[in-house]
Amino acid sequence: MSLSRVFLSYAAALIVLAGAAFPAAAIETSAREAILVDVATGAVLLNKNADERMPPASMSKIMTVYMVFSRLRDGRLSMDDELLVSEKAWLKGGSKMFVEVDKEVRVEDLLRGVIIQSGNDACIVLAEGLSGSEEAFAREMNEAAQELGLTGSNFANSTGWPDPQHWMTARDLAILAQHLIEEFPEHYHLYSEMEFTWHGIRQTNRNPLLYRNVGADGLKTGHTEEAGYGLTASAVQGDRRLILVVTGLDSVRARAEESERLLAWGFREFENYKLLTAGETISEAAVWLGAEETVPLTAEQDIVVTLPRSSRGDMKVTLAYDAPVAAPIKAGETIAKLVVTAPEAEPVIVPLIAAEDVEKLGALGQVAAAAKYLIFGQP
């Protein structure tokens, strides 16, 4: 099947840009740093200073929770394990779960204290219980951050308490949020719980988007004088999930309203479209000196792309490869690329692989092929 026939069958409008980045000026925001990501494709819909180091405040507690979830997954910890509250944890200021010194608290309750109540005391209890000290826990956080590819992050504590050696980027927060959501679906529901009562004190979830009709189901707010008001949030509408990070806003109200506005914009202005299914033949590439004259081209994964709704009609798709492709060719070998372009987006390049093996012709076959080329000008 020819490339043109394949794309005509998709009506040429059903395409978006996987991993694309869209112009920062597409929408203005009062946030100091911001990033909006479509989880399915990795498309960055909004980027404002997303790679600048900044104090994440309590948003870095997402990493603390990630560490605890990892221990639960590995079987080194259970929700019913009880951890001792130290004097350091009990005395810690800022947001509190209000644990009592020298008492033992279940891990599940401590997690709710961190996620719902943003308890600094609960963070320290978990850090000390898992690693012996908060300092050792921070070192483990940094090791995990490297494994996750959080290149713009460094952790000095488990709480996000201001420290010159504690920083993240908005992009890293978005990456971390996606890992937590996708790796721990059995625990992620804790982020959507609206309230938690401990020691007779009822506290509500501080994520403002949970109280608004935007499909939000987590994650974490943050605030210090230096950081301003920030939020790392995720929301689902239909089959799309967006992750938003905003920081540096000047009030609780601004954080709520700006976050809601940016998420609504992302869902309204963009759409995801499935272009092709993994294993489906996209086109065929000419082969030189092969037992077959052509080799089918396919993609290893489904091709789903994100595009501004206003641009999808102007999308263009081209196939590129060095023709003809010399035999022998192994199935799975990358031999071509699909280039998708559209207004207001950077090009996306999708590698294409050979769907079948193609053996090289024997000596007599090569002579015949060479003669054919000399006579007819084609391989």
C-alpha cells in the first residue's frame, strides 16, 4: 500500500504531534514557571521557564510519597507497618498532621497526612522510619531522582522546607507526577481524597482543583514566601490526561483560578489523534540487491499525536529514507522515518522499521539486478 493511500484513508486530519512543543506565546500566564503536558503523547502544550531551578516547597513531597510507594511495591514496607514519631518530627513547624512524640503511626495514616494535610511532621516520620534519618532519606531521594531522569532536581529534605540545596524544575515535577500516577495506580487514589482527620483534627485536601469541575484527581500544592503559591496537578477528561505545574503565583485564589484556566485551555484547544497502529504497514521501501524488491515499513508502537484543533487540517506527513535500502535487511531494523509537521508546532519524527527480513541476492541474482538497473534505471 502506498504512503499516500494510507494517509488518505485517515482523511489527513487525524494527526497530532507526539512529543511536540508548542509556542510559549500560545497563552499567557501569570505563573512564574509553568508547564502543561499531555501524558499520552508527551506533548508540551505550555512551557514558561519550565527548566529553571526553583524552590518547590511542598510540591517536592510528591518525591517523598514516590519513595514510600516504591517501598510498598518492593515489599519492604506495608500500609500497616507502624513508625515511631521522633521529637524532631513532632517539633517541625509549618503544615502538620499533628502526630504525637514517641507514638507509633501506621504508614497508611502517615501517607494521608502527607498527601491530604501536607504534614511536615508526617514526612519526617516516614523519612526516619525508612532510612534512619531525614538526611539519609534525602540522599536516597537524589539517587531515585537520577534514575527517573530528574536532571533539574536536588533534595535536601523530605518536606520541601526552604534550603539553598533543595530545588526542582517545573518539568521535573511533571515527569515525577507522571511516574507516580503510572507506576502506582493502586495507591494514587489517595491524592483524590477530600479530607483526613487525625488526633481529632479534621483537615481538607489543599488541592483547589479537586473542588472544581475539571476532572482533577491529584496531586500537590506548595507555598513558601520565596516559592510563592504553586500546584502540581493532573486531570482527566475523556481519554486524555494532562499534567500541569504552576509556581510563583501570588495568592491561594490566583493559584486556583490560573490552574483551572490553563487546564481548561489545554483540553479545549488541543486533541489527541491516533494516526497508525503498531505493526500496520505504512508504506514499502525499495530494496537494492535483495531477494525482494521492496520491504514493508511499520512502526513499533501506536502513533498518537497531539495537535492544536485549529491546525490539524494543515498537517503534513512525509516519508524519508535513503533509497534504495541495501540488502540484507533484518526485521526490526530502523530504515526510514515519518515526519509530521503542522502550524504552531515543531516537527515530530517517528522512526520506521522493516517489517520483514530481506536476504541479499546471490552472485547471479546480483548480476541480473545490476543489468536491470543499467537497462531500466531502477533497482
